[in-house]
Amino acid sequence: MYGSDVMEIQKKLKDLGFFNSNPNGKFGEETENAIKKYCSENGLYVRKTINKELQKHMGINLMD
């Protein structure tokens, strides 16, 4: 998976201190690990992907 939605997720995760690389719009292992860490540290169900609930929690709203 790749694209502008992934780029926005990576930017937000970077701003929050969970993603250490430069956002590139490619969903890979580092993005997955950042999502898992975000969920874990925020008391959320640990997942590998972003759904609407997680987007809302992160303060972003992506197009479908």
C-alpha cells in the first residue's frame, strides 16, 4: 500500500514521535511498527493498519 493517505499517516506519526524516517508514502514495516507503538502507548487495541477509529484518535481524517 502506498499513496498520499500513507504519507499523511507517516507525517502524523513522525510529529507524534513514533515514526523516525522521512515520510515517503510507502506502507512498510517501519510504518506498521509505528502504528503498533502508537496504539500500545495510547491504550488502544494494537493493530497493524489504520481504520476510521484510529484516524479520529490521531486527529486526522483521510479520504476512503
